[in-house]
Amino acid sequence: MADNHSKEIRSMNMSHIRSTNSKPEEIVRKYLFSKGLRYRKNVRTLPGKPDIVLRKYKTVVFVNGCFWHKHDCGRFVMPASNIEYWTKKINGNIDRDKANTAQLESQGWRVLTIWECQLKKKVADEYLSQLYKSIINKI
Ligand SMILES: [Zn+2]
């Protein structure tokens, strides 16, 4: 009996951990929402399909994975095999990011990026509040 109960709790905890870990963009959205900001998500009509679009502030936010977008934070490690494939793939992502940013900016959007590593528990509050302030133009 007691064991069943603890199993249940354990699996709940596990699913909670999984969902918060696997969806950094959800962390960012929830935070901005709690601050009273309203946004659209994954807007297909804009270059790069931004994760968060705040029309009122003419701002888009990309929530980037450190590996896929080659963040200079030490979390990016080139896989040991298929180096050619990965180099091409990751460089392609970076080129696309640059092109999307340029296009968005030429359409008058401000482009903000928050990285996966900035959403780790220890530092998330600081980076999220920084992001919020940049959105509402206080920095
Ligand atoms: Zn990073």
C-alpha cells in the first residue's frame, strides 16, 4: 500500500521534472504570462516561427537550445561521430538564425533570445526578469 503511494508520487515528480526540463519555452511563457504580458506562440507567418510574439511591444523572443544553436556557454559539444553531418546541420541552424533575425529586424521587430542554460533553476529568475525588463523597455 505505502509502496503504491510512493510510486505514484515518484512518477508524478518524474513527469513534472520531465515536462519542465524538456520545455524551456513553457518556462518563459509562464513567467511572462505571470507578469501580465500576453503573446502569441509559434507564429508561422514570421521568419523563424518565433516561440513568443509580443505584438504590443513589437518584440519576438526565441528560446534557443544551446546545442542546436551553438551557444557559447560550454553546453555545446560537437558529437564525436558524424562530425561532418553535425557541423553542416548546426552551421545551417546558425545561418538560418542570422537570416531570420535580419528579416525580422527589417520588418521592425526587436529580436530577443533566451538560452536553455539561462533557464536552469539557479539562474532562471535573474534571466527571466532581465528578459521581462527588456521587453517592456526598462533596460
Ligand atoms: Zn547555453
